Amino acid sequence: MKKKILYTLLVVCLPVLLSQAQTLRVPGSPYPVSAVPDSVFLTSENYTVSERVALQTLQGVIAQTKPAILRDLSGHRALVEKAGIKVNDAYYNNFPGLLAFFANRLSGYILCNQKDRSTNVAISLAGVMNAVAIPADIEQAAINAGLTRLLDVRARDEAWALANYGNLFSKQIATYQQSSDDRVSFMGDYSAYTKAFQFWDNSPTGSIANSAYNRMNKGATFFGWGPEEYGTVEQLSLKSMSIIPSDWAANLSTLSNIPAKTKVFKQKEPIKPFEVKTGVHTVCFVITDGDNVQWLLGSHDNINNWNNPARAHVNLGWTISPSLAELAPAVYEKYVDNCLTTPDGRNVLIAGPSGKSYFFPGRMPDADLETESKLLNSYMKKADLRIVNIIDADDSDNDPSSYLKQDNIDALFYYSYGANYTGRHGQIDWYNDKPSIGGRYTLWGTLSSPQSLANQLNQASTNINSADGYSLVSVHIWSRDVDDVQDCINRLGPNVRVVAPDEFVWLIRKNLRNLPVGTGNGLKAEYYAGYHKDVLKYTQTDGNVDFDWGNGSPDQAQLGVNQFSVKWSGQVQPLYSEPYTFHVYSDDGVKLTVNGQTLINDYETQGAYTRTGTITLIAGQKYNIELEYGEGNGDAFCHLQWSSTSQARQAIPKAQLYSRPDTSNGPVTVYENAQYGGFHAGLPIGAYKLAGLQLKGIQNDEISSIKVAEGYKVVLFEHENFAGDSIVITANSPSLGSSWDEKASSVKVLANGNPNLAGSYTIRHVASNLFLDVRGGLGSTGDGSPIQLWTGTNAANQTFTLKHLGEGRYTITAYHSAKSLDIPQSSMDEDVSLWQWTSQDAANQQFIAIAADSGYYKFISALSGKVLATLNNSTAPEAKVVQHTGNGQASARWQLLSVPTVGNGNGLSGNYYNGKNFETFVFSRVDKTIDFDWGEGAPGTGITNDSYSIRWTGKVEPRYTGTYTFYMTSDNGRRLWVNNQLIIDKWLSDWDIEYSGTINLVAGQQYDIKVEYFEDFGGANCKLSWSGSNQGKEIIPRNQLYATSAALTAANLALAGKDAHTMEKNILLYPNPAQSSVRLQFNAKQARMSIFDAVGRQVAPARIVYAGQSIDVSNLPTGVYLIQLDINGTKTVKHLVKSAE
């Protein structure tokens, strides 16, 4: 049998790893591999700098055989333990003990200084001399451990190391690392592990840098980071090399040898079908800098970036290094798992610049770029990525061909280095009908804001058949985050659509090239023991057939190494109408059938061969396909490819292969046969057109029985798009009867809760007689405060408002914080504890209220279908409130106790001025509460640190009738009017004194309120509280404060120019209010008109209008709008009230 030498190094040197699939390297990988550890010693970050220098080299040298040390940072311990590796903390704070433990495995030590060039020298030499780098101040620890000094390099530098030992260092990996600052504590372990030369040069064209470049092989990878980005990357690119930003990375020598739990990385499938919509501008946001390995290893894995819960509510792309799949498989697995797909948003990983590592493709010689792209193709497959983000030199030819000819690359997101990644202005280039899409806009620091970007997108082309109809937006992660993306999206009008990267590429290929681009999920794969499908062992869905198992098998535990077989089946969808040739390259036998025709029948032949067969296919039509494969002995691989006149030969991609997904269950489960038989699919709340049902595996006119969980209902429609007759089902139906059996073409799954519970309550936990409580009391107003049980206090953090969203679905909002109960990270997992989070009415903040016994209620998460209960049915104070499967738990019953209604206010309108007496207006905004501590800084952009003033105005609404005391504490002066009565008047330059005033108020009535404040110098703060006989003392919450029309005035000030108000009297808007159309009269030939909603979001593209012209506003929802006119550079705003027709 023909043998392929693909895994020779691993098979000969490291046979123990063959069972650990994720520690294997792709053919040609530059990243070394040793062995999977059974246990590791955990070390504290309290080690001194010198100890950390030594520790790194000890960690790396020991890892050359098998890792044994892990530094305790960035959550790495949890990942290692998840992989089943024991963690030992015996030397957690004892470096001398750790060094002594490993001393007999070392040849000696190399003496160096703590933070200079000699440190780099010692780290470099440690890896090639089986030694540890020891700074002079801890030399005694090395002596006490019995180690011998091999070298004293304290007077040496990197040039000396190269001149004397250069032949010992790796030619595949080097480390560009500053050793004179805190970076000396990082990357040293991986340098020692890989035997890399570690160096620093202040210039990317300096003598040391050039010496380092010139000794390396083509395709070499540099770690760390150079003195400046462009010059470093350009120099490496010119020499056919690249860099992985990692100068603050730790533990790579250990993490690179710890496998992921899953055998194969697999991004989440979409839960909604891709869909073409006309008349919209299509936008894709992509987070930058995912090639930065130190960020991925944990420094930015926090609530502001990768772990931001808001990512569950937006369609968003994240760049990530494909190399991470080998450099830290367990870490990469975490990002795949945390890349969320929910009813509200979809996150998709794409390869960071410019592939497996960072370089400028336009600077790399063409032949070497081809080699690099072929290697990248293997990493794309391993990491389950389909799109590559490119950063290239501005004057590059931007040729995408070397990338797009690769099987596993569907598209490029191409940025120019200059112009903040927007230099290509959205240009789209093509290769074999695959797009290279240029960045058009950016969300980056002060260069653009969510509002300014939204204004551009709202005015962009809505021609979906033109490249102008699409915008790729880079989101600069160092200055912007997911919250900024969401802010921008909230400002977009109905003519702008935001999609995830995979759908963005799908739409461009479909709408610009008229291709029947598929949305397939791959083929059903049945894996058997025995060459002739003797015993079925397991079934799964494979994205495509493009496998190389070396001398092993897909699953040695179930299939063994030899004598196994696989059958793939499903449908294939061609892109072109023409004869297709199918190619199967395999070792051993195969049989291929397409559309009932046997194209290849060579199952009994042993050996490695390519077999072909040809058939004529019609574009967009789906054809049955079945491939049988048998493996005898030795090498095992099977690759299914196609080619045609228009289709370059490639592995048939997942998007063009279809199979019925695995069966599933949900709050509504639909079945293929009566009596709950045959295939079944679970349907969460949502509207399912036929394409949505097919995505779940349900075909047209196929539903015969249904199970409906308590709290839900399902509506079946006779025709597609919710047309024709319909029927509502609220309980299990083992048979739909002759009228509806196999008749449904579209379906809606809805909540079926109690719709009459809107109001304000304290919520008593029946089993414990404790109350739902936001942990932390009245001060717990921030995102992420946990939800618990606590003794009843009637305090604001135990008062909740149920807002009805329809069909008995509610948000549950805490009165004191105006934040909603929230399932963290949109998790579907069991016993996840609830917290409060900024209200967004998202699926993970919606709960279905259903009646329980004795007038009590249960609340079901609309996202997960799980009920709110306590962890382990606890009835103790501080018991965690969690989501839990089923609704029969004793801890899942709640009593709603009505309290005076909580308002629905939005805060107060704040006008900010420079000068202590409101001299110079700077900006306006709506502040949720008056609870500020600015320290010695300013409250906003444009305000000086000292000598400024603020005036807040609006309405205040008490919940109780009686005498209220208002309190102000501020640094410095303050005045307060309530109901036009001045009740606090202390316009003094004092501080930290609480002043108060009283007034009688009536519950539910809104009163004018005005607060004035000035800051003199130094510290600055201002707080406004109240109390009453029935009202505990608290910061007046947002719910009870209402911004007046000053909010509209603020929007006017933001939109209008300085001459607007003098011109406004010459402009007439009529009729107003209006139902379907309006007209504008003004003293000019024409004007540029834009329409914004009441909070400043542009809802219609800018257009030229003429005096007296009829303007259609029928598509605007009922509400208040701002119509901005730009007449010869002067902007004026008119208010429009759109009434119901």
C-alpha cells in the first residue's frame, strides 16, 4: 500500500500523542510539540522579577520533554484542569524549592542580569544548553539546588550570542522581545522551549534585527513584538517571514501541549436561515487585532471585550489567530465555545491578519506567498475558519489569488494599513467567484463615534446588487468595544441591516455574482468498525469530506486503527449549470453515487489513488450524494472534491452539502410522524418560514404531531410566509388529524403566559418566605450584581417592575438600578446564576409568567426554557437564583406582592457649561441619576477640570403621598427647585456637607425639578437623594425622573448649526402632526433633508428636497421626529409629530 510521509516526525518521536488529536500539528507546522502532561506545578505571580526570569527558562526547558509548570494567571489553571490535568501547588510561593526539585534534569545555569540584553542572551542559551537563566541576585538559589554555572553572560549581548552560538538556535522560530522592562517576565518560556533566539533591536532595520532575520528559514515565525508595527512587519514580509504579537504572553510552552476536550473544532451553526432583503445597506462589524496571542491568552478576555455579554445581542465578527489552535488548543476551544449564536445575535470567528501570523502579503515574494497560503489552508480547516482578514501595505496590488484558490478560504476582508484600514473604500475584487472585500469604514477612537458612523451608514447606498450596498467596518479593539458597536447599531435606521461575517459573504456572492451560494451543514457520516460497514459505531455530521488520519483513524477508541469504514450521505448543490467532475483521493476503496448514478465504484481496491467521475448538474438544484469509504491497513485518508469549467478543483465546501441535522427537543417539538414518531426538531420562540424549518431538518408539509411545553403555544400556517389557514395548539398533540396532518409550511412559536401581570412588586420565594433581592443593597446599581434570596426589607433593590412584552412574556427590572434580570452570557446551561444587566429586552432578559398553585407563579426563561429557582432548592438567605430544567421544583414558585407603581422615567436632561455661572454651553445629555464623583477630572469632553456648572431639568414622580425630604451632597455649590419651589439654596464653595429641604408630594404626580451645581476647583461630586415616611432614603432612581423636551433640545443642539435658530422662523413644516406626508417651505431653491428619531438616530437617508415638495412619511412609526434641513451649510431642525393613520 502506498504510504504518505505526513506525520513522520510525530509518529517516530512522539507516538504517545497519537491518541491526543488536538496536540497534533498540521503538516508543515512550525510549532514544536512534546507530550501531554499528567500534572503541572502551579506557580504564583508573586515571584520576584528575577525568579520569573529563571522560572520561564525552567518551564520551557522542562517542557521540551513534557510540560510540568504553569504560571497562575489569566484563568489558565481552570483550562488545564478542564483538560483533566492535575494541578499541584506545592511550590506555589517557593521558587527555590521548585528549582531544587528539577535540578537533576538540568545541565546547569547561566548567570545574567535581571533586565538587560544579557537576560535575552541567557534565555536564548538556556533553551539550547538545557540550562536555566539565573539573574545574579538569586544565584544562591541555583547554588543551593546543586547547579553548576555554565556561563556568565552579564557583560554579553545578543550579537555575541549569535556570533558564538548562532548555529544552535532554531531557524523556524525567533523571539523579538524587549528585556529592559516588564516584558522580561514574558515569552521566555516559549523561547527556551522552541530553542529560539530571543533578541531586541530598537530599529527593525538595525544590525541585530537583520542578523536575526538573515539566519532564519523562509516561512519562519517570530514571536514577541518589534519596536514599531509597520517597519517590523514590512521587514519580515520582505524576507518571507511573519510575526505573532505576543510580547506579554505566558505559559505557551505548557498550553501548546495541552489538548482541547473536543476532537474537532466546530463553530456554531446559524439558528436563522440566511436571507436576502432588498432596499437595505448591509453592514458587517469585525473586531480587530485577534492575531494578538497575548490578548487571546487572557489579558483581554474580560467583560469589556471577548467576554462582554452584549456580544450575544449583535451580529459581529471576531478576528482570531488560526495558530492558536496549536499554540493553545484549550484556549482556542474556549473562544469557539464562547462565540455566541442567540436569537438576538451571531458571533463568527475569522482568521486574523494575515493568516496564521501577521505579514503584508504585498511585500512577500509571490512564490513564498503561495507556500504560506497553502499552509494557512490547513490551519483554516483545523480551526474551522472560512474568512481571512488581511492587512497589507497601502501600495500593494492587493492580489487575492494565492489565498482564494485555497479550498478552505471563502473570502478575504482586506484592509490597507494606512487610513485606519479604510483605504480600499469597500472595493471588492474577485477570484473564482470568491470575494476580497475592502474595509469601508472604521469605529476607531476619536476618528469616528457610534453616532458619526451611524450617520454615514444611514446615508449609504441600499442597492444590494452593487458593492456600494455593503460596508465592512473594522472595530479597533484598543479604543472601541462591543458596547460601541451596539450603540452604533441602535442608531441605525430601518434601511441598514447588520449581519455576521458568514452571511455578509453569502449575500455578496449571491447578490453581486448571482450565484446559488448554499447554506449547507455538511453530510451525515456513519462510522463503522470493519472494512465493509460491519458494525455501526457512531453517527455525526461532517462539514465536508477532507480527512487525513495518518496511520490512525477518526476515533481509535471506537474504530481502532485499521479496518474501518465510513458512509457519507446527503445532498450536493452545484454553483454552475455544466458537467461536474467528482474526484475522490483516498487510501483505500471508495464508491460514489450522485443523483442515483454510480460515478466511482472501486471499493475493493487497496491503495492510495484518485478516482473520478463526471455528471451534468444544474446550478442551485440539490442532488442526492452518497460516498462509501473503506480503510484496510496503514495510511487512512479520504478527500471528496469537484471541478468544472467554471469551478476550480476544490474540496466540496460545507455550504454546498446538505443533510438532515440531528434530532433535537425544545419548548415546542415537531415530529415527522404521528404519535411522536420519526425525525423531530425542537423550536424555541420565533417565527419559522419554510427555510427556517428546513434549517432545523423539517421539510414542507411534514409535521404530523407536536409536543408543547407549559408556557408555550404554536401556530401552524398552511402556506409559506405565514399565509393561508392557521391553527393554534397549546398542548401535546399526538395526531394533528386529517385537516392538519402534513399540511404546515410555516410555524410561529409563541409564549403562552399570563398577560395581566404588568406592574411593580416585591417577589416572595414561597418555599423560604424570603424575597428576590439584588445582592449588595441600594448601592448595587451596576451591571453584573447577582440575584439572590434575602429577608424582606421593602427596599428598592427588592422592588421589581414586570413589563409586558406580549403573550405573557416580561422583563423583570430592579427599581433601584433600572436594570433587568438577565441570564449571564445568554447561557443555556443548567443552574446558571442570574444577575442584573442593562435592559435591552433581549431573549435572555425575557421570562414567561405561568400560574402555579394557590395563586403563585413560575417564571420560564424565554431563551433557555428553564424555570427560575434556587440553586439546589436552597431556602437559605443568600441562596443563588438560577435557571433550572423543568417547572416542578419546590423552589420555583414565587408570589407577586403589589407595591406602589414604579415609574418608567429615563433620567434628567443635563446641560453642561464651562464657567461657574453657566457662561459657556458645551453639551447636553440625559443623565440617569444624579450620583456623580468626578474626582479631579471633568464630567465630559469639552468641560474643564475646574470652574464649570451643570443644570439638570425634568420631572420627578413620587411613589408615595406625603412629605419628602430631598438631600444634596456636593463639592461645590448646589441649588434645588421642586414644583418651582426653591428648597435647597447653598451656592457656596464648600464640600462634603449634606443639605436638605422638604416638600409635600402626591403619589404618581409629576413635578418640575431643577438642579443647579457648580464646581470651583479640586475634587468634584454631586448626589441627589430623597426620603419619606414610606420611602427609604435613596439616590432618586432613573425610573422616577423624566427628561423633559430638553432631551429634544439636546438633540437639536447636537444636530443644528450656530445660525439655525435665526433661520428657523423662516421655515414652515406642515401639516404637523401628519399621517402620510408633509411639506416644507423655506427661502432657498433646495435643501438637504435628514430625518432623526427623538434620541438622534437617523431613520431615513439624507436626500435633496425642494420648497413645497410633498415628502412621504407614511413608513415612519407613530412618534416624534427631528427633520434636519441643511440650507447652504446652515442646519436647522424642525419637530414632526407622526400620528397614526
